Amino acid sequence: MAIFIVLQIINDSIWGPIELSPTSWKIINTPEFQRLRFIKQLGGCYFVYPGACHNRFEHSIGTAHLARTLGTELQKNQPELKITQEDIICLEVAGLCHDLGHGAFSHLFDLQFIQKARPGYEWEHEEASLKMLDRIFEIVSLDDLTKESQTFIKELIKKPKGSYEGRPKEKHFLYEVVANDVNKIDVDKWDYFSRDCHMLGLHHNFQCQRSIKIARVIEHGGERHISFPKSEYLNIFDMFSTRYTLHRQAYQHPANRVVQTMISDAFIKADRYLTFPPNKPKGKSGKTLSESIDDMDAYIWVTDDVFHRIRTLSEDNENVKQAKTILDRILSRDFYKIIGEKKVQFKGEKQKVYLKEKFQYSYGKKNKEQKVLREPIFNRCSA
Ligand SMILES: [Zn+2]
């Protein structure tokens, strides 16, 4: 009797049928990964673009697919690079897990809420991604991956402070696949540019499938880098043009910025009145929203659901009342009004370019005199 192995295939709205390794399937079927179903890719943008309802879950699967595809193409076209199957699985898993640490409403949580709730505390969602990944490594047996490979996956997600240990120097070009610190051309952006445009109804000409086929690793300055032929420059130009369009029309859309600020304000006011995990008393077992980042047992509960949890709090103090009022105002589209805008130069920080914008909002209700001004807010130019 013939035995058939039934392959599990994901039908992705952007990339079509996707096949992933058994290791990735094991990771997808954990609560740590499933949590991403409940975190909007573009946070509050859903209140501006009705199509922006996609979540980190599908973006992570798409990124895993592109990471594996790029690794496989390089392996096929350049056997001299000695890319192994294990290397490709690591790329796929890193693509899958790179956003595990996002909090409620994605970047709103780390770039606005945590910065205000814990000023001076340096925290990036990638730190939580690594902690979540550690939990998954405990649940899922990764017999097919060596210790070096597990280190390699973590280094692909978050660049280590010291030197790379997961792979030797001749394979350092692999660190440019998921998060490219050299030129920002990586599979993470290829997925979210394509996915965001599709969901928002914006057009783009960039074709990453073409770039994947045409990419080659070449040596430059004694180091190997993933590169593209000169003839590909128009396609790459279109990629950065798409990024600009998305920032102008969606990520930095004034109404989106206002909604994100309002949600963040509500989180600040309700911070001490929510506990994670839910119903656990504050103290040893229960953390506040801003403390949740210190304890993954608490953080695993931090999803967009926080919005509705605030709305169900009992109104026995002024802060909770104000938090609920802000969220109610979002639902009745009574947004803060922008009464001023100023763009200023922001100097580079560790090779990252930031756009710093200063907005001032009114707390006033519709048609009332604007008296109270908000502190300036700052947003990073990335999504
Ligand atoms: Zn991502």
C-alpha cells in the first residue's frame, strides 16, 4: 500500500501557497506564536484605513517564506557559498519569529507607550522576541538544530552587542536576509511593503520575487554581502519609493498619528489598573501593563485586547474614567485636533535615520476652545 505524506500548505493572500519546514509548523502551533493573531500589523491605522486589519501573524509567516526562498535561491545559484539546509531552516525560523515580541498595537506599544510609561528605560520589542523564542525552544523539540543554530537564529533577529557566534565570517552575508543593517533591503520589509500596500489598496511596482532570483553574494572590502546587479536599480528604487509612499499615506498619516497618541494616552492612564495575566493580583504574580515587558508570563497576554479590557474596567477612579473617555472618543471619531506641526532635523543614532516630528494636540471636545496643549510626541520612521 502506498503511503502519502500530506504536506501542510498555507494559502497566503500575498505569496499564494506557502510550504514551511516541520520545525516552523511546531513553532506556529504554540501560544507564543498564535498571540500574533491578535496584534494589528499597523496598530491604530485600522481606524483610518478600514483595510488595515491584518495582523503580525500573517506577516511573520510571509517573512519566513521569503527568508527561505532567498536562502534557497542563493544556495542553488552559488554552491560555492556552501549554504546548508540547516542554514535555510534557521533563516525561515528567524523570519517567523522576528516579531514575536511586539506588544499591543505593534509599534505604538514600544515607541509611544513604553517610552512614556518608563522614561529612560531602553527597551526594544526584539528583546521580547528573544525571550518568547526561549520559551518556544523549551516547548518545541529542536533536535534538528544545533546550539550554534539556535544562537544564529537569535542573532538574525537581534544583532548581538559583540561579534556573531552562530555562523563563521564567510557566512555573515546570511545576517542580511531578515534584518539588513547594511542597506535596509531585507525580507521583513519586502513582506510588509507588499502586504501593507495590498491591504490598504495602494499600488506599488516593486517586485521582490525578481530581486530574490537576481540576488548574488559578492565580496566587497573583504566581506561578503548580498548584492544586486546594476540593471536592478530601478526595481530597488521602486522599493524605496514604496516605503516613502507608505510612510506618507499610512504610517505617518496625521489621523493615524492622532489615534495612536490617544490609545497610548489611554494606556498610560489605565496602566496601574490592569494586571497581566488577567485577574492575577498586582505584585509577584500580576504585572501592570508597563511592567509586563519584564515577565513573559504576563507579556503573553498583552495584545490589542488591552483596548477592550480598559473599556470594561469599573470607573472607581479618575484615571480609569479618563482612559475610557479617550477610547470612547476614538470610537465616536472625536479625535484630538492637530493645531501645530513642526519638522526638525534629527541626527542619526547608530546608523538609524529617524524622522522627528512635533505635534501638538488639543484635549478639547469638538468645537470647544482649545486650551490644553499636549507634550510633543516623537515617532520613529519605520514600521
Ligand atoms: Zn516584521
